Amino acid sequence: MDPISQGVFGATAAQVSTSKPRHLGWAALIGWLSGMAPDLDVVFRSSHDPLFALEYHRQFTHSLAFIPLGSLICALVFYWLLTSKRQISFGRTYLWCLFGYATHGLLDACTTYGTQLLWPFSTMRVAWNTVSIIDPLLTIPLLVLIGLSILRRKRAYAIIALVWIVVYSSLGIVQRERAEAIGQMLAKSRGHEPVRLEAKPSFGNILLWKIIYEAKDIFYVDAVGLALVPVVHEGASVPKLDVRSDFAWLDPTSQQAIDIERFRWFSNDYLAMSPHDDSLIIDMRYSAVPNQIRGLWGIKLDATADDSAHVTWVVNRSSSARRFKQLWAMIVSSF
């Protein structure tokens, strides 16, 4: 989730845990900072290994097991810098940090990216697919309510914010189930029996959903608008990645071959060759326009590289304005 949303969730949780009106502002600040703290794992990068960051982002700092320790680190820092000077106890500071920090991994797990909530016991990437990585309809009301709780010194606004989180998250679950049901019907109408099928919210909303399913080693992508009237936007298909045939020249013991498997784990095996570049492997879970096969990111292989060379990380930023117009048109089409 974006940093503002993470901060807002952390601030909300910390305010709800606060009984003294005069502490609501400090609770919001400490909860906000603690809610963003797990994303400090972005410092784990490598100048020569482009996939290193993928393996360590949303890993131990986001796990459920690390919450008590992560909260303690935050409390030690914030008590020393902020709350000790205001005669706020370390215990109270830790409580705010605990509530704020605990929201982070759970919120990230609601997105489609994948979060290692069960580390170190499992490296499974949990993704509940109920909310977009950025969603103004979720975040903006929370910002307003947190501000009101501070200005008017009433915890009731924080409680309302918490209720909004529950309501919106529940609506995301309902929308996901509706989208998946439509995806199943769409696959059946084509004579397909999906090996797996998922629905994921498109960028910034829970009204337009990307449907992706696998049948006979082919990925099919479609979109469905779920506002007032369900509207299906049929998309395209692409063969699932087959390393042996797509990259017959690749040495299976080379670093590039190892990197493909690392990327497969990251993407939950939603990998395909880009239709626009026969050396680019894309993550099928993400595209700016949900019924298109234009991965937002991928890895590029080089047939001339030596066996120790890593793949190249590629981010697709082309024609963003035009694609936003397409996305918006699809969102409003179901009203």
C-alpha cells in the first residue's frame, strides 16, 4: 500500500487505543510513523542483483512474528525523540507503536502484490486481492476523520474511521467474489476449465476488476466493471511461460535461469512472454489497463551475457496518460 495509506491506518489504530483526548494528536503521529516503518525494508537493495529487493521487500519487517520487535524498535526511537519530553510513558508509546505497526502487513496483504505474513515459518506471499495499492476512496475519508479527531479531541471520529476501514474492506471482498463469479461464467462460455482464476482490483478503485485465469497453459485476461451494472470488457490471451521452448538457448544452471525462478516465486507463477518483446518476461498480475497484456514490470534476458550475469529489471512507463483515459472510460462504463 502507498505510504500515506499505511500512515493513516496506523494513526487510526493508535487513536482508537487512546482514552485521553489530549493524547489523540500524539497517538496519531506515533501510529502514523509506526504504520509506515515496515517499509524501511526498501533499503535492502543490491547494485548488481535487481531481484534482491523483490525478495526482501514485504518480508521479515512485514511478518506477524516481527510485530512485537518492530514495535519495540519504533517505541525506543520515538520515546527518545518525542514522547519522553511530553511526559508520556514508554508503555503508552509502545502501545501506540504496536497498534500502528500491526496494521502494516495486514493492509499490504489486502493488495495483490504479496506479503510474507508468515515469515520465518513460510515464504508464502499472502495476497487477498481486496483493495488496490492506491485507493483514494479508502484513504481520503480516513485522513479527514483523523484530522477531526485531533482538532475536536474526540476519539469517536477515530472509531468512525475504523468502521469505514471494516466496511470498505468488506465491500472489497464482496466485489472480488462477484468478479471471480463472472470470470468463471466467462471461462465456461468459452469452453474453458480454469486451472486457477483470480480477480484483482484495478488501479485506484474497487469498481473495475482484472480477471485472469489459466487454462491449458494459456493466460486469459479480461476486465469487469462492478458499479451499478456489471460490464465485461473482454481482453486478450497469451501462452504461459515455457522456459525450455521460449528460451531454448538458456543454460538451466546460469544466473539468468535462476533469476527466472526467483521471479516466478515473486509473481506466483503468473509469468508470460511479452507480446511486444521476445526477450522480456512479464508479471501477468499487473497492467495499467486491466484487460490488456502489457505488464507493468518484468525481467529482460540477454542471450549474449555470460552465465554469471543477472537479468535486467524493466518497468513499463509508456503512454501512461492514454492508458489512464482508457482505464477511466472502463470504470464509468458500468454506471
